[in-house]
Amino acid sequence: MDVFADAFYTNAARGGGLVKVVPEGLAFEAITRDCLLPAGVDPASGDEAKRWCILFEEIAECDAATTIVLFLDHESGEMVMQAIAGPSCDYDVAMRIIARAIEAKPLSTEPVRVRPVMPRTTAANDNESDPVDPWARAKHPPLPDGLLPPVLERFAKVKAETMGVDPGGVAAATLAVCAAAIPDDIKIQVKKHDKSWTESARIWVALIGQPSAKKSPIISAASAPLKEIDDELYREYARATAVYEALSKEEKKSAVRPFRRYMRMEDTTIESAQEMLRDSPDGVLCLQDELSGWFGSMEKYASGKGSAKDRGFWLQSFNGGSHVVSRVGRGNFHIDNLSISLLGGIQPEPIRKIAADMQDDGLLQRLFPIVMGTASVGTDAPAPPVVAEYAALVRRLNAIEKPKAGMVEVPLRFDEGGQAIRAELEVKHQALAAAWQDVNLKLSAHFGKYDGLFARLCVLWHCVESAGARPASVVEEDTARRVAAFLHDFLRPHAIAFYTGILGLSDNPDALLATAGYILSRGLETVTARDVCRGDRIMRLGKTQAAERALEQLDALGWVVPIPTLRRDSTAYNVVPRVHTLFAERAAEEERRRSEVRELIKLSVAA
């Protein structure tokens, strides 16, 4: 059996030294202490390094590498052999090879004890695709054709041309408005057999862009039909109240006091929102021209109980369900359904600061972020017919009734094809969340909500495209497929553009970019967190944990691959060779920048 071996290091106090295993007959050959040691071993680092010895074996039959560590256990005084990397399939083979070699030429007179395999070191990336550029900034992904319900797609494109705005922003705004218009009692049973998991059409949308993106005009245009319905409800309430107040005291005893049903709320506190929702069980749309004020209202008590209470209210409003209010001075009352859809706008800088400062309870991740492009000059033309079509659609959705199976009202359900698509997406969403967990926890948490958001969008698509007073009770495969494509071809790229471009690719983008720049500027083939902290000016100001986290993130981005190290408190990484090829220009730029910084520092010191 062909065996390739590197060096291993034994405890000098035991009469060892540097020893190399050679292919010929698996004999041992003593070599000098000047021999190149395995990666991560420093002869001057003290007893910790001296007590380890390492042997790399490649087992050709298994087509995989196994790493065996042989060391002196100071507590037991025994030589111990332990596999620290490699698939379990070749562990036994490797052990037989090493045991045979040791038996032929023992390291010491004491027996070698074998320990079980330790968890192997594996890469967080697939090492098949090119490494991700951490300096890249995603733009505003375009609106794909043929996925939206036709009325909404036509409205988005025509209105965008008229206003000179990004059609994707208009489309997303119409989704929030239509979701709020659909009564909350129209739900979909997400899984075939689980009756407890249902979703309504409720969604939250945030338009993110500079003032020139015309976020407020988009919100105004998309919400106009719903505002009109809300104004009509108010006028009806005002008339009914006038009639009620005109009744005598005796007549009022047998009359029903009018109640105010709302379709929208704007600048509001949670106290007033609770009052509005008392008689609005179908849900309302919260309009926020500036989401910074909405986020800020939740932090008005800083980190006190008031802030937690406000955030808890909004988190529940995303999920829906009953809510009880019990307050001194306001009395006790019951809200049948605490349900709020959200449509708002915010500029990149405020949301960046809000995201950095806010507690990570998932509130931000419930939003569909839409990264807006710069607006242009619109056109001056009569309102096209699609504007009236869109207004009529919102009215129809507001009056739609629950589906029926026979004479019984039932929740929506997927057909077999739609259920298969949902099941496939569940696996995909879990993989997405896991893949991004090592790079960007906020984005990972956002993807973790995609199962429920997919179901909500399916309710929305199905109701918008239905005809008549009641939608069909079955959501068909074609609808599920188009929703899945819209979610992943439009909403997901916008989420990535927001979380990686606006908020920053990683949880600590400065550390990530500093570490990547250090690797490129030095042309490194291997790297550890200690190397980064010693060699990079920015990282020297931080902690080793930041460098370790940055290297873990670069692993997930396909830059590095973890390798076994003899230091139990650190991981070494091999740099993927493609990194230096793909980012050669960036490497030169990094070296120039760092050289300029060094020169500036020298000049400052000299002055």
C-alpha cells in the first residue's frame, strides 16, 4: 500500500526528536530538528508543542486524507494515537498502517493507546464555485417579468414609467397594500396534515433608498385605493354616529353604538393602535413614510420595559392572533386579531445605524427589504386604465370571502404539486439559513422566515388572481411555482443586497475586509487568527476573536479551508489559490493602500 507521510514531532525528553516516515518499507528515519515542521507547530512554543507529534497519511484506496496525531500523554505517561481529521471510512485502514510501522520500529518501549476519532475539520464552503468578493456591493435587482399577478405587474411598470421610479419598489408596495386588503380570516393551511400551521396574507415591506428614489410618492400611489376605502369607512362611521347621538336616552339603550373600522394607520403609538384594532379584525395597513420614526418609537424607553413592550406588540402584530389589553385608566378589552401589514420607506444610513444598535429579536428580519435605484424624470400623461384596474382589485380583495368546500368554509390548501414545491423550498430555506449563519446572522435569520413568507405570498397571489366573491379552496402548482420564483429571483436578491450591501457583508464588515486585504496584500498561502492580529494594523486594535470570526466567514465565502492545527485554541487555514488569481487587482490596490498608510505614519512620526 502506497503511503505518503510528512513529519511528526516527539517529546525530546522521551529520547525522541523529529522523525519522518518514508514510503520504503515504512521505516523510520531520524532527521534533524531543523526539519520543516507541520503547519502550526512552533518548536519554541514550549511544552504544548513539544508533546505533540503529527503524521499525515494519504490512503489511496479511500481517496481521502486522514490526519493522525501521535503524542505523549503527560498524565498517563503513554504514547497516544488519535485521528483528528479524515472520513471514518479510512480511519481503521490508517490505524493499521501506523500501528504496523510503530510495531516495526517503536518510538518508545511503552504501548501506544488508540483514542477515538475527533470531530473532523471540514470547510464551510463547497470549494467548487469561485470565492465571493467581500468588497462587492449588490445593486438594486430588477423586477422579473411574468411572475407577478398580471394586474400588479402592469400597474408597477406603467406607474414606474409615469413617475420615473424603480418598478420593483412599486410592485413590492402593491403587495403590502393588497395583503392588508385581504381579510385575515382567509388563511392557508401550510402543510398537508398539520392543521395548526396557517398563514394569512400579511407582509411587511421596506423601501430603502436615498430621497431621490421617490419612496414617499411610491407609497402614496400604491396605498391610494386603500386610503379611499378607509376614508369611506370613516364617513360611514361619522354618519352612523350622528344618527346615534340624535337618539333619546331611552332609544340609545336598545341601539348599537357605531364602531369605527380602520384600514390604515399612520403616525401612531401602540396605545392608539390597540384602540384602532379593537374593531378591525381583518387587519390594517401601517403606513410609514419614514421607518426611522417607527423604529425609534420602540426605543423611546431605551432598554427599559417600555421598549420591550412596544417591540412585543409589533412582533405579535406580524403574527396575528388575539390580544388582551389590561391597563389602569384604559380598562380591560380584547382584540380579536392583532394584525398589521406594513409599508414604509427609509434611507440607507438611518437603517444601517438602527440595525447596528437594535436588539436582535427578529423584528428587522420580518421585513421584505427593497433596495431602490435612483429615480429619473417621469412622464406627464393621463392616468392609464391600469390605475383604475388596480383600484378595483384592492376593493374586490377587501370584500373577498372565505373559500368553501361544498357548503363549509375552509382554509386554503396546496394541491399535490404545490405541496411538493413547498416541501422542496423548506429544504432550500434551511440550507440558505445555515449557509449564511457563518457570514451574516441577520440575513440567516431573515432566510429562516421564508417558509411562512412563501405561504403568505401564495395566499396573496391566489386571491389577487381569483375571480368572484370567493377564491377557490386550492392553491395550484403554477401559483406556488411563480411565487417561489418571485421570492428567490426578486425578494431574495434584494435581501442579499440589503444585508450585505447596505448593512455590510458580515456581522463585522471592517474585520472581514481587513482580514481579506491582509491575505491578499501578503500573498498568503496559510493564515491563522494570530497571524492576522500580528500583521494587520486594523486587527491589532481588536481581539483575536474578531480575526477568528473573520476567518470563519472567509471560509464560508470560499476563501480559505480549515486545516488541522496542534493549537487547541486556534484554527489554521489554507488560502484557496483561486483567491490570489481572481483578486489580483484588489491585491495590488490593497498593497498600495497599506503602503500609503505606512508612509503617512512614518511622516507623522518624523514630524
